Amino acid sequence: MKRPFGVTVIAIFALIGGLMGLCLPTLGMLGSTLLGPLATVGVIASIASIFFIVGPILQLVFAFGAFGLRPWAWYLGLISTGITVLGVVINLFQGASFWSAIWGGLIPIVIFFYLLSPKVRQAFGRVAQPPAPVASPAPSEAPAQDSDQTQ
């Protein structure tokens, strides 16, 4: 099946976002090694940077899978956008501005629902199978009553 245009756009954005998202954690890891006298701060920065690398790596893997319409990429897209939206909600409760939350969560929400559309599900090979027809049971015959029985 031909890849839908929207999937191509999402894959390109995921590729760009993944590459750009790797910049800050990489700088954090580099900076943590340069903080020799402040070893504790350096270790904490390294650990935090590792956690911040996971999201961009998921985006890059999703982009690769989406370009090839791999079935697993559909699941990864749903999971990664769900995690992003969850992170935005957590940031909102931690005091982030409402508009930054809207800005950070709007595109992942749109992507999430786009991935759930029937056309995209079909492109990724995730079409819901129609339910199997239920055969009605054969009409059962009522047992014949013996006329011999006396009351």
C-alpha cells in the first residue's frame, strides 16, 4: 500500500525532532564530564541526560518505521506521543504555563488521533478484523412426550 502523505509528514517531523532532541542531552553529558571539581553535579547531569535521550531515540526509531510502514511503528508512534502528552500534563501540574502546555501537547495529540484513523491503521497493517459471523444454533426439537405415562 502507498504511504499516506500525512504519515510521511509525521515521519519527517519525528526525524527532525529526534535529531534536534539529541542535541541537548548530548551537551548535558559533555558538560557533565567537564565538571570535574563538581563530581556529584556531573553524575546527576549524566543520569538526567540519559533519560532525556530516550524520547528522541524513540522518535528516530518511529521515523524509520513510519517511512517503511512497519506495523511496530504504529504502536511506537502511539506510545511515544502518549508519553509526550503525559510529560506535558506533568509539566503543567508542576507550574508550566498553560500556553506552553498547549504548544507542547497539541501536535502529539493530533498525531495520536491521526494514527488511530482507519486509513492510517490500514496503511500500517493494523486493520481491525471484522467479527466472524455467529452461526445461530440449529433449532432443537423438543423431546417427544411418551403417551404411555400415566399420572
